[in-house]
Amino acid sequence: MHTPHRIDPHDHPHGRSTAPHNPYEELGALADSPREEFPGGEPGHRWSGRKQGRSPRADRRGGRRRRRFAGLPLAAKAVVALVVLTAFMALADRWAVLYAEGKAADTLQSRLDLATAPEVEIGGFPFVTQLADKKLDSVRVTVPDVAADRVSLAKVSATAHDIRLNADGLTSVRGADIPEVDGDVLLSFADLNRELGASQVTFSGEGSDRVRATGTLPVAGHDLRVHAEATIRQQAERGIATDIGSMRLDIGDLATYRPGTRASEGLHLTRKASADLARETRRARALLSVPAVAQRLGVPDAVAREGLSDDGKLTELTGSPDFARQARSLDLIDLAEDNPEALSALGLSPDLLDALSRLTRPVLADKLSLAFELPEPPHGDVRLRDVRVGEDGIRVRLTGSQLSVGGS
């Protein structure tokens, strides 16, 4: 058998090996040798192929995000950009609305001479487009504490539609034409109780068209208990009237005053006070000692004189049902003009009687009146409709047409 001849490198005529080149031997040598310096590195530092200070996980996340966004279709990128642009436009439009609402509130307060600035809310979107067209879809205005005669309206709210602006831009709105307005007016019972608090009267609803007033009314240094009922009705186009149908002032348990000229009106003893005359001989004698009073009580002169001299006869006289009924029918104010001393004995001071004589029905009705009238607008027409009484106050629907604010 032929044995292959092994070639010794030293046998080569020129002293070099003729074996083929092995590249893996060179790679192994590189692995065992120190790395070259790279910019920012130190001798012998093994370069990892990533930025210093970042973890491999962070590099992978950032790479995935870039690859994910880069992998989105062009249409999806356009949608994202459109959403971002719309958000910025909506924000800018909202800022423009807030600025315009503030300017409108200041203008309304100045032009309508209001005590406080109203709340203005501009409807519709986008606002900038409406401003460019010089036409607003709707504007809601709420004005608190509007002075109306003796009372203040708690709130006047109105919504204007299809407003045409006289403007050259956002900062140069000179006026507006308002073809149609609807809203409501509230006359709050809470505000009435506060504003008319000098009389300490409380107002409350009594049905759909009536208001009840109860409390105390100071008269000549006396706090008299007041009870009244008022019917609420519309007056003319912009006003509300109150018709006081029942009024009375109670002077403790002694007497009740009802202003008026009818027989049931005036100042009369209460049922309890007239019944007590049977036991209060001093007051009974004070009345019977005046012939005019005894005559009005239906007591003959002889019987009156007998009662004044005999306590038994006096008790018999004053304890009869006829005497109590006649005592309640006496108009004490009428008697006070000629016989003030007799009424003083009953506990009614002359000052109080004089004040009550001047507290006529119109005067007392005016103290309890809830009537008001809306201010007339400079331009256009405003009317009240559908008056109704609720738990919180008197509510009235408001309508308006062809109104204008500022220059047209």
C-alpha cells in the first residue's frame, strides 16, 4: 500500500508552508487580543455597540417605537396629525369664545347700567367661523339682581337666537341686532324676605297665582302680627301687579285690625278679649262709663248704671252672649276719636290707635306689594308672559323681538 508523503514545511525549497490559509485562526487571535480604543472609550474597553448610559431594554423599547411609527401607513399618520391639529384649533376657538364672552358681559353691563356683570354663554361651534360670518347661533345671558321698582329680580335669563354682529373682528364688535329672545324672570321669595326684612315679613307660595305673607310689622313701637294674601297678575306688557285680598294685623290677643271701610274691617276686639270682659270688671266698667260706648253695645242707660254700681249685675251683663257679640262688633278706632280714655283702659295706647287710623288699605297694601316692571329696552320690544307662583318665587316667561345692543 502506498503511504502518502507528509510534507514538512522545512522540506519546502524556500522554507514556507504550502498548507491552505485558515481564517478562523486569525479571528481567534483577534478575540484574545485587546480591543482598539474607540472615541469616548478607554484602552482595553470592549465596545458594546450601544450608547453609554442606556440599558439594553431601553434601547429595544425606543427602537420598537421608532419602528412602529415608521411602520404606520401614510393614511394613519395623516389621521394622527389631523387629530392633533383639531385639538389645537378647538383650544384656540375656546379661548376666543371666552374672550368674546367677557367683552360682551362688560358691554351689556355698561349699556344697560347693570349693578353686576351678567353671565354670557355663546353657543355654536366653531366660534371663529361664526365670527367671520358676523352671525352667532345663540347667546344666553343671565343677569342677577335686576332693580325693578321696590324689589330686585333674583335672575333674568334670556337666550338670543340668530344674532347679527356689527364687527370687524374679535376685538372690534361694535353692536348686535337680536331678532328673537326668550327666557324667564325669577322674583325669589328668599330675596323678598331679605329686601323687605325691615317688616320681618316672610313670603311663600299659595297656589299657582297667590302669595301668602306672614310676620311682624312695627307700628308705633309695637310689633304687630301681620297676615296677608296677594293675588299675582300681569300688568301691561312688562309689569306684575299684586292685589291684596286679605290683610289683618293682630295686636296680641286683644284686637285685630283689618284696613278698610266695611263693617267687618277696622279695629275690633278678638273673640277671646270680648269673652274676657266678663271677668275683667275694670275694663267692662271703662266701656260702660261712656254713654256712647254703652249705646253701641246695645245696653240701655239704666242697665249700664245698674251694672256700674253692682258687681253682680255687671257680671251678669258682661257674661251674656249678646254683650260679647256686640263688643266684638265695635270699631275701636272710631270710638277712640271721641273716647280715647275708654280704649286706654283696654290696653290700646293713643299712639297705636293714631298710627292704625293712618294705616289704610292702600298704605298697608303698598308695604306688602310685590309689583314690579321690567326696564324698557333702548331698542326693541320685551314682554312678560305666563305668570305663575312656585315654591321658590314668582316666575314669568320673557319674550323679546327686534332688540339691539350697541351700534347697528
